[in-house]
Amino acid sequence: MPVITVTQINRYIGSILKNDRNIQGVMVRGEISNYVKHFRSGHVYFTLKDSESAIKAVMFANSVSRLKFEPEDGMSVIVSGSIGVYERDGAYQLYVNDIIPDGAGAAGIALEQLKKKLQKEGIFDKAHKRSIPPMPKKIGAVTSLSGAAVRDIINVLSRRYPLGELYVVNALVQGEAAANSVCRGILKAEAAGCEIIIVGRGGGSSEDLSVFNTEKVAYAIYNCKVPVISAVGHETDVTIADLAADLRAPTPSAAAELAAPDIALLYEKLSGIERHMEKAVLTFFDKSVDRFTTLNARLLAQSPEKRLKLTDERLLMLETRSKTAFLRYIDRIERDLAEKAAKLDSLSPLKVLSRGYSLVYNEEKLISSSESLENGDIIRIIFGNGGADAEIKDKW
Amino acid sequence: MKEKATFEDNMNELGRIVSELEKGDIPLEKAVQLYGEGVKLTAACRKQLDKAKIKITEDGGEAENE
């Protein structure tokens, strides 16, 4: 008989388990105990047990991160996973992919499946979400007329948005017939001309939310022609109606607040418009005044008075210039004349006589040589000052 | 003043007046006229808000029969 090692035997058993379809991909019901989360790796270790037996289980961090709740000791759950061998310890254990609380039972599992299906069908797509009209004239509410939700909605809208009309469609929110009732209510509110519809119910966590987790209601919300606000009034559970709605409100009161603006904002908006108009019209006036001022200045510049004045000034200037030119001309002539006169004066014979020379005339003839004289002639001598007649005695 | 116009109608009209005023290429007389209309409309809107009272219609639906 051949001798084999511990590792070999554990590995062999592991391969046998892995190939057994009965224990691969199983769902096991049990209660969680000794639940430990390894703080560094994030892996989770626990024991799953029932009244008679127990099995070790491990769930790796990446699967743990997908869980929508935190498992605890004592919790009844259904885990899905496969059986395998942990070779180091020679122990077989359950390798867990998912944990579903058993309290919700089959309904819980079905709900998860429905969510996945609708998700695939695009019912929850963000692209399909419509925006809320800013000032709806008619707001629909599909809920129970006897419930707290309708009173909350009426209170909020009376206080915040009394401008509109609230159209309440009574609908069953509990029991077998609820889904159809809610669907018909949505259609009625839509047909009545509501611009936005609130669908929901009031109440706490203990109340039955199943109607808001039905495929019918999800489709009714998805197919509604106007935006829908869900108001299921449940803080922890997100229903399918919440996912399908265009907007999710935690309570009916919150839904009413989301459905319409606050009247205080409308008053503010009005004041804003008033200020805006005032500013616009004042700016307009300012601009007009500016234009008037500019045009007026240009007009005045073209007035006949102004033009006359301008012509006057030019005339005056021309006159002054011509006067100056004329005066300069006269001045030049005068100076010219004086110069000439002075020259003339220096050439005058009288000037020569004054220096001691004399002029001698014989019968009106100026004598410049003794040849034209005979003894006995009477000559006239003219001095610089005065004159005398004389007789030639001896010419030479 | 149009009594039948809803608050929203009046607000839309106000929006039109403001944008017209802001254009600035309209005659002064028209601007004054628009401003006058705007003031009247804001007063009407305020009155509508003051007087507003929610109207509630209840539709019993088939729920009553079940």
C-alpha cells in the first residue's frame, strides 16, 4: 500500500468536493454565530448552525462589500455558496457568496430578483427621470383618503403653495387589491390633468410596503406622462416605487414640499422683478438723457447765432491782418522815401556852397571857365548864404 | 387688468416685459408704458398670492367600493 502525505489527502478530498454538484452552488438556511470580521483583510468568518448541527463559513471581502446589510450573531439567513476544503486545517467549510436575511423569506428573495429585472429593463434609468414643473397648477396625490399622508400633504401645500389645486385620488395602499388600485389612481390623476403626482402612504417601518414593491406599480410610475414623486414614508427601505419615481421623498410632507415652490419664494421673486424693472427703466431714462444732452450740444453748435459769431470773428481777424499788412506797407514806403530824400539832400549844390564854394552866373548862365567871360562883364555870385554882383576887371 | 390670467400667466407676462425693457432699443414712451404695465402686473400677482387658497378635489376612486 502506497504511503501518501497529509497534503495529498486533503487536496484529494478537496477535488472530490469541488466536483460534487450537490454541494457546489448551494443555498443553506441557518443561524449565524461566532461572526467575526477580520479588521485588516475585511474577510468574514462565522458558523452557520441549526438546532442539531453546525458548519464553518467564510465570506471574502469583495463579497462582503456587496451585502446590503450587516450580518449579526443570531440572525436567520439563507447563504449561497459552495463547500470546499481548507487544506491547512483539513477542514471543510462553506465559501459564501451572498447572504439573504431569512426573515424576509421568499418574498425578500423575490423582491431582490424583481429589482434586478426592472433594473435591466431600464425602469430605474436616470435618463428617464423627468424634472418637476416649477409652478404646477394641479398636483395629484394617489393615496388613502383616510390615511395620515393626505392630511400631511394638504397641510404643507395650504401653507406653502396655496396657488394650485390638489387632486386627491383615493387608493388602497394595503392588501391584495392595492397594486391595481394605485395603478388606476395614477392613471386617473394623469387624466385629470395633474402636472405632477405624489404616490405614497404615511406611517412607520412596521407598515406593509408591499404594494410599492410591485412590478405593476413600478411600470405605472414609469409609464406615467407626468413626473411622479414617491412618498412611501419609510426611512430605511428603498422600495421599487422609490427607484422608479422621478423623485423620492422620505415622507408625504417632504413630497409636498418637493412638488411645489414655497409661496415666500414667489413673493421674493416678485420683489426681484420689481427691482429689475425699476432698474431697467431708470437705465433707459439715463440713456435717453445722455442722448438728449449729446444731441442738444451738437444742435447748439450748429445754431445761426453761433455761426454768425464765428463769421464775425473771422472777419475781425481778416480785418486785423489786412490792416497790419497795409500799415507795414506804408511804413516801408515812408522809410524808402526818407532814405531817398537824404541821398538827394547830400547831392544838392546848396550844400556845397555852405562849405565855402560859390556859384558864378553870367546872364543866367552858370560859369565854369574864365573863357566865357570878357572884361567888363557883370557877373552874379551866389554864396551859401546870400549873393553879390561884380564886374570883371581882369580875366586870366 | 385681466382677472382670469393665472399667477403663472402673469409671471410669464412680467418676464416678457422685463426682457423687453432690458432690450433698450424701444421708444421712451413704450418703455414708460411697459413699466406701467409691469407695476400693475406685480401688484396683481401679489394680490393673487395674498388671496390664494388651495383648492382640494377628492376623487373617491374605486377604493370606496372595495
